[in-house]
Amino acid sequence: MKDSDIVMEQTGIAYHCKRAMYFAIKRIFDLLCSLVGMLFLIPLAIIIKICYICTGDFHSIFYSQERIGKNGKIFRLYKFRTMVSNADEILQDWLKNNPEKREEYYRDRKIDKDPRITKIGGLLRKTSLDEFPQFINVFLGDMSLIGPRPVVIDEADNYGKNKDKFLSIRPGLTGYWASNGRSNVTYDERMEMELFYVDHCGIMFDLKIIWNTIVTVIKRDGAK
């Protein structure tokens, strides 16, 4: 074996050891943060439930949906409900009445001035409080505090040849895209940002994302 090959092999081993140590530290950090987050989940849920009852909405304040996670694992993502209880029916009516927007919706998974969102839901989204129940997902290991945002199962196909790379790490409660513009960037830009994180994730990068997330939530930048 040539000296250059030995150096490359040693470099590769060092890289993988560094990544393994990073993910181990990250998991410990995830567990600690998720435990703290879940302590605030109960009082927050009580307040949100009271607010919904005051508006005459007695349906569950929680919403769950199947998402695809690390290595293609399917899990249920938890959120506070931000839409009316018959959101699926309203969506189908909207798609029927706006056929020119159908392709755009299935690509971006969003609607401008979404008629399904409740007044309380709008506030929850602007403050990102609707994502709070995902601390449960982080605790269970389905998600991480930092990572690419989880997508619905068929949406992962949008990444094409990069799908496996996108699914190679745990999705995050927040991430590089989520803390930098969110709804203010195109879907293609979002995918580029998510893949950039997969390639460059590290402790310092994660700390920067946490700081940017705090700033973004305070400024309500890109929240819809």
C-alpha cells in the first residue's frame, strides 16, 4: 500500500471517529433538552386547550402525522393543532377550486393565506410554539434538536439521488433551513440548505443554528 493510500485511510478513519463522537454528544444534548422541553409542555398544553375552548373549539389540541426519518424509518410527528378539525376536507375543496395551484401545493406543501389555519393556530405558528410537542419525538430518538426538518413520506423523493444522504441523519426540531428564512426561500433552496447541513454538521454549526433559531422566533422571520 502506498504512503498516500495509508494517509487517506487514516484520514477517513479519523473523520468517521470524529463524526461518531459528535453524534454521541449530540444525542446526550438532545435527551437533556427534550426533558427540559417536556416539563413546559403540560402547562403550555393547558393554556392552549383553554384558548381553543374559549373559541368554541373542543377538538384535540394535538395533531400527529407520519413522517420519514433517519434511514427511512417512519414515525409519528407531534404538533399542537393549528388548523380546523376538517382541514383535509377544506384542502380538497381548495385544490378543486384552484387547479392552477395544485402542482405548487404538492411541491411546496403550503398555501398562501391558508384558510385551514385557526386564529390561535396562526399565533402558534408565528411563535413556533406549535412545534413544542416534538420534544417528545426528540426524547424518543425519532428526531434531534438540530437537523433537516422532517418531511412526509413521498416528499423525500424530491431529493432524488440525494435522498439517502438527506435521510442519513435524524431530522431536527429546528435546523439550518428552519433558522434561515423558512417560508422566505424556495423549495429548491430549502433542499440545498438541508443537504449542506448534512455535509457540514458539527457542534459549532449546531450552536450557531440554535442562536439563529432564537433570533428567528423573536423576529418571526419566515413564520407562516
